[in-house]
Amino acid sequence: MKKTIIVLALLVVLVLVLFNYTPVGSWVNSVLESGVARWGYIGLFILVFILEFVPQPLISSLLPVSAGLFLKLNFTYVLLISVVAAVLSNYFSYFFGRVYGEPIARYFVSEKNYLKTKQWFEKYGIKAFFVLALLPLPYFPIMAGIFNIKPRELTIYAIIPRIFHFVIFTYLISLVV
């Protein structure tokens, strides 16, 4: 019963966010921008770390990078700090997934859906991580831990592409800002 209430509450929040994405997006952008403006490079590090760690489908970790560049922070420092924060966060998320991820996933997802996800991941997983790590969308390194990808594979197929992701998109954002 408690699981059903939690899942329904999460669905309601997700629907509200999707229908009100513009106001929510503005609020998120203002929070991120004020965090980077107030805390500078430390705020950038913390925000990128959190957005890379927390499995969420809506907010890209490139938003604090954009805020940093918009606020005229040094391009090289923004790039280096965001890459370091993302790499540390991805490894932290991976090890968190190895230790705690499966019980958490099984709590929120039915056994049938968990097994379907595991089968899909076994079929496409490492290739999917490579592609998702390059895209400007949030991705879920915690899944690599849940499905026991080897740390070496994580580094090759997720961490290195994620570094390229930050280099490419930070440069592209700097051209616009």
C-alpha cells in the first residue's frame, strides 16, 4: 500500500511538472543561476555533481555550466570543474548503484518491469550508455552499478564519452553565451 502511494505521488508530481514545464524550467534555471552566482565555482561543482548523481529525466547537468558561462566565469575553469564533478559523481553513482541500487529499484519497480529492464540492458546496455553519455540529456550511471557493469567498462563506455560530452557542449554553449 505504501509503495502504491509513493508511486502515485511521484506520477502526480511528474505530470504536474510536464504540464507546467515552462514555469518549472524558469524556476529551476533561476535556482541554478543563483546557486552559481552566489557560490561561483564551488556552486558549479556541487550542482553538476548533484545533477549527474540524481536519477531524474528532466534537468541536464549542462544548465549550471550554462549559468557559469552566462555569468562570465572562466571557460577553462568551468570546463575543468564540470568534468571533475561529473566524473566523480558518475563513479559515486555507479558504486552507490552496486551497493544500494537493486533494492531501491526493486522497491519502486515491479519484478516484471525490473526483469524486462534487465533484459533490455543486457542486450543494449553498454552501447546505450555510450550514446546516452554523449547526449545533452540526463542519463543514469546508477544503472551501471545495478546491472554490475565492470568499472573498466564504465570508464570506457560512460565516463570517457561523458567527458567528451562536457567538452563539446561547454564549447557550444560558450559560442552562444
